Amino acid sequence: MKRCFCILFMTSFCFSQSTLDNAKTYIDQKKFEKAQQEVETFIASHPYDKEAIELLGDAYGHQKKWDEAIIQYEKLKNKEPNNADYHYKYGGALGMKALSISKLKALGIISDVKDAFLKAAELDPNHIDTRWALVELYVSLPGIVGGSNSKALKYANELQKLSKVDGYLAKGYVYEYDDEPELAEKYYRLAIKVGGSVTCYEKLTNFYQSQNQPEKAIGTIEKAHQKHQRNAMHYQIGKVCADYNLQLNKGEKCLKAYLSNHSAKDGVPKAWAYYRLAQIHKHKNNKTEALKWINKAIAGLPKIKVFKEEKTSISKL
């Protein structure tokens, strides 16, 4: 009898784990509704399984079902009040809900968001994501409801002790938001020097674009491409050239290279590259070529409003 019980227990355990593994796979594949269904079925017979509850919260969160995600993460933080990850996820779901509702209603939950992140930071002095969340929170909030650049810099300094790259990026973010472009550029450049990831280059590129410095943006993308050899960077160069009406031949060459080497992992559909080529030929007053490319863009993604607006603009040349 004891042997039979063990066999039944192990069979049940393996089945349960298989169900949760399936849910994780669905999440990795961005099939969030299927993940939700898988975990909901599992939780019906295992209502106190923490891994399942967390997976369900994650599945809800990926679908922007913030109220449902909040409920799951709240269960977890109440079950394990000393688990920093649970407080972080609870605060994150609350924060995303705050962004999705009116500013007046959001004011009612901002303090709960802050409390959750501060608790996570207190519980785990090495929790990088929580410190990033606090940097972003203190930077984005108005001072009247607790926003503070000095507090944001405090957590940026804590980040720097844990990870120089994250610390430099966080400081760049704070100084950019605080309209101190020289300091922002300094720290974004330091992040590239220390880390040199695609993200580091993207932050500096976006900064230059926000500062209306497209030449520097293009130069940064070119350096990133030399190091990382990502086809998507061809599109980014073409986009900047098209948006700012500069280095048009380089932009055209990069966009055509992007199209020649395009694959699903590049992220940006071909139609957007066609649209950028149309922009470039409009800048060159080449109406025939511009119409050719914008028609290809519309054929690829017929519901994109900006494509149709661009065609109208080109037709007036």
C-alpha cells in the first residue's frame, strides 16, 4: 500500500509540474492567454501553490489585466511578507494600473506602489529591478505627491554599487529628466564604456534624438552596429535620416540593407522600412520613387494611418 501511495504521489507531482512547465513555455512564447488557462486549471485543484499563483499573476500582467494580477501578487506577499520579489511584482502591477487610469484615481494608489517598492528594497539590498523601479517612480512623480530627483539619485547610487552599468544608465535617466543634458550624456557614455550593450547604445541614441542631435544619434548607432552587427540598426539609421532629412543616401542604403537581410527577429516589419524609404525620396523630391515605396508600405500594413497620410503628402509634390 505504501508503495502504491508513493507511485500515485509521484505521478501527481510529475503531472502538476508538467502543467506549470507548459504554462512557462506559453509565457516564453508570448501565448499569455493559453498560459493563463493552463494555470487556472491547475490552481482549481492546487489553490495554495505559490509557483502557480505567481505564474497566473505573470500571465495576467502580460495581458495588462492589472486588477487580476494585483490579486495574485497580493496573495503571495501576504503569504510570504519577507519575499522581496512578491512585493516588487505587487508594486509593479499597481504602478501599471495607475498608468492605465485617470490621474485623479491614480493618486489613490501611488502611496501603495511606493510602499511596495520600498519594502522590496528594504528586504533585499541587492534587488536591482526594485531600485530601477524606485528611480523611475521618483523621477516621474510630481513633487506634490512625493516625486524627488534627490531620492531618485539615491537609488541610482545604490544601483551603481550593485552594477556600474545600471547605475550609470539610471543617473543618465535622472539627469535627462531633470534637464541636465551634459550630465545625462556623461553617464550614458560611461554606461557604454563599462557595459557596451545594445541597451546602452539605445539609451544614448534616444537621448541625442530627444536633444535634436541626429548626427550624433546616427554616429552612435553606427558604433553600436560595428560592435553588435544587428540588422535592426540599419533600420534605426534609416529612420533617423528620414525623420531629420539628412544623410539621405546613407539612410537609403541602410534601409535597403535592412530589407535584404530582414528576418522576424529584427522586430520592425518591412512595411516600416518601405515607409522610411518613401520619406527619403519625398525629401529628394522624387515623387515616382516615393509613391512606389509608400504603396508597398500600405500593401504590407494597410491599417496604418500614418502611411496613408504620407501618401497624401507625397501626391502633392
